[in-house]
Amino acid sequence: MKHLTLARAAAITALAGAGIVSPVATAPASAQSCSYSYTNKSAQYGWVWGTNVNIRTGPFTWCDSIGEFTQNEIYAHCWRVGTTVDGDDVWWHIRLKGSSTNGWISAEYTPFQLEAAEKC
């Protein structure tokens, strides 16, 4: 995370006061929904790659996390484009093995292949 110097913070505050820049970045109103339909269009399964990986209510980093998971076995349902995470903008709708817990995970943390699944 970048840290603001006092001079830079003062400059941003001045520009915001003049209406030149917005001091707070927000998602576009049309993109703020985290409710997306999905169907089970894939037979892929694998494991969460990483530790404390968020499973979210939608395919965007601003969507609520339903929990953090580490190397859990997961089943892929389908995919869609969402927030870019480390250069990858694909998100998978998944279900945790042995439970009804389901949600969205960035492809950055999964082994799944687009060629073997359909878009949601």
C-alpha cells in the first residue's frame, strides 16, 4: 500500500475541494451488485491455492467475504469476469466439498481451466 506524504495529502485535499478529483474511489453504481446467478456447468474439482483465501458473495473484491479458506477441496460450477487479482480477471463460482458453502473465488487461487467449463 502506498503511503501519502503530508504534501501529497494536502494537494489531493485541495484538488478535491476544487472539484477536480474525488477523494474516495468507489465502484460504479452499475457494478456494485454482488448477486449473480450460476449453474453447475463444470465437473472440475481441485483445492484452494493459498492460505486465508476469501470466498466472496460475488466476483468482485468489494463483495462480502463469506470466510477465509486454506487448501480446501472445491468444486467449480462456472466462471465469469470480475475484479482483476494479480493480473487475472476470471472468477469461479465454487462449492466447498462436503458442505453447502458456495461463493466466488478469484481464478488466481484455483487450478481450474476455462476450456473445461462454461461461463455463468
